[in-house]
Amino acid sequence: MEDRLFNRVKELRARKGLTQQTLAQHAGVTRQTIAAIEKGDYLPSVLLALKISDVFDLNLEDVFSIKKGWE
Amino acid sequence: MEDRLFNRVKELRARKGLTQQTLAQHAGVTRQTIAAIEKGDYLPSVLLALKISDVFDLNLEDVFSIKKGWE
DNA sequence: ACACGATGTAAAGAGTACTTAACATTATAA
DNA sequence: TTATAATGTTAAGTACTCTTTACATCGTGT
């Protein structure tokens, strides 16, 4: 049993017309960090996930969600 | 400007009558990890924060929240 | 053709989340 | 007293988040 985390950062960012750069600045991280999260390279910390959700004016659960799966 | 994260894990766990051990099992981590989070030693990942919130049947924001500060 | 903004991607290093293992204290119960 | 469950705490090690630097591609505009 392995849980994965899905996020809608790329979609929501595009919907708001934000560049990776500006989202990164608002969240206090680098552009590469945003790119890596969108790509699914790794999961953000709670702090960063909360900041990103703040930028989108959404609850964290609306941006990041657990998908339970097997193996 | 430095942001900190506060959590109500210890309070909510006590309210539910859960031990660190059982909460840890439900969240898929060790007892020491729960203890460290309650103590404020470090911040959990989003995945773990979501799992813990799940155990309490609460939104993540009701368990973990950013406190913005200066210096 | 040339420049520029946005994105994709990769690698090295710093810092941190989490595990495992250990030992200690306290409270409750047999 | 002896045992057992719950918690506090620490240390070493592994895995991962995030930064910095760098180079490449694509699309738009001049």
C-alpha cells in the first residue's frame, strides 16, 4: 500500500495566468522548486503547500490530495 | 520575515483519547515522529500532515496553520 | 536574424524529515 | 515489589526537499 499525492498546481497556475516565476516569488521559493512540484518530482513541505494554496485562495485539500493505491 | 507552523496534534490526540503509538500507526509513521511534531522539533511533509488530519476528521488547516512573523 | 520571456531539465550541495535503537520517567495494576 | 503502557528524549543514519547554477528549447516580437 503506497499513498501518492496529486496536485493541481500547473492547472491552477495557468488558470490564474501566473508564471512559474511569479508563483515561486509569492510562495518564497525558486522557479525550479515550482517546476519540480508540477512535474511530480517531489512533494512540498506543509509550509510550502499552505503558501501555494494561499496564492490560489484555496484550501490545501483543493490543491493537494492523497490518492490511495496499492504497491 | 519568518513564517512558523503551529499544530494542534497533541491537543486533538488527547481529545480523541489516542496514544502517540496508535496515531503513529494510523498515519504510517513511528511514535517518535509524532512526538517530534508535537514537540515542534520539525514540520511534517504534506503527505503526513494530510494523513494526520484525516485521522482527526479535520481539514489540514484546522490542525496545521501558518503564523506569520518578523525577524 | 536576433533578443527575450517562459518553461524543461539536470547535477551538486545544504538542510531537514523520518527511521531505528536506545534509555529514562511516570502512572497504573497485579 | 514487579510488570506494563505511555511518554520524553537523544543519537546516528537514510532519504528527501530545496537552492544554486547552468544549459537547452520554444514562441513572440523587433
